[in-house]
Amino acid sequence: MATRLGPISSFPATQGKVYPDVLKTTSNDFWIEGLGVMASLDADAELQYIWHVPEGTLPVGTCKLEVIMFSYDGDGDAAFNPKWKSVAFDENMDLAAGSLNAEGESTISWTFGANAHEMRRATINLDADTVVADEFIQMRLALISANWTLNTRSIVLPSIIWE
């Protein structure tokens, strides 16, 4: 069974393209809250997250980013690239103090009619930097408009997992 961490901080770093949002299921009986992305993203955007890694020994397994997304009955792809670094307590978190390391582009796909109101996911190994116990993972999830064809709003729900 995987160990899972939710972010301790999240922020829509590109105003107007990403924002706090709530989407509901078709029957309006369930709401999903998170950072939202506009339909048919027309320019690159970034979502910013921070996780606190547990103290002591790291959980068993490979550290990964699990990006879960929810969308209406849309069609197309959501393309993104996680960029991150590990930051210690008392270390400068200003990005000018050190750049973020990119993992490479990943995609989550929907097909109209087949994936209506579904949670979809992608899992990416976090190996562009070293995850350290009792430090922070500082991440910007870059949303890539050139490969973003999803034509409905979506919610992004990331976790750090070890499996």
C-alpha cells in the first residue's frame, strides 16, 4: 500500500488561466474542490505546490508525483511538466536561490462520452532532484498549452506517493 501526502500549500501561479475552483458531478450531488484549469488552455500556466516530507526514514518505495484530474464530459489531453526541488528548513525558498528541476512532459487523456465525470491520473517518478526526509518539495506544475487540447474545465489534485 502506498504512502500518500497531500500538499500543505497550493496556489494558482498564473492568474486568469488557473484558479481555485469547484466542479460538480452531473446529478449535482457531489462537489470536487481544488485548483482549476480553464477549458482549452490558450497559454502556458503554472500551479504551485509545497509538500512537507515526513521526518525520520523515508517511506519504502519510489517517490512519485500522482496527478489526479477531474473533468466534465470533455475531450482531449491535459499536458504538464512537474518542476521541483527539495528545500530544507532555514534554506531560502526563493527561486532565484536555485532553479527547479523538470521531470518531463506527461499527459492525461479524456474521450468524449467515454470518460464523463471521471477521475483520471498520471504517475511520475520524482528523480530530477533528491527527496530528503523532513524537507519540503517545492513544485511548479507547468501546464503546456501547445499540447493541451482538453476542451472543458478541470480540477488538478496532486499527491506525493511512495510505492
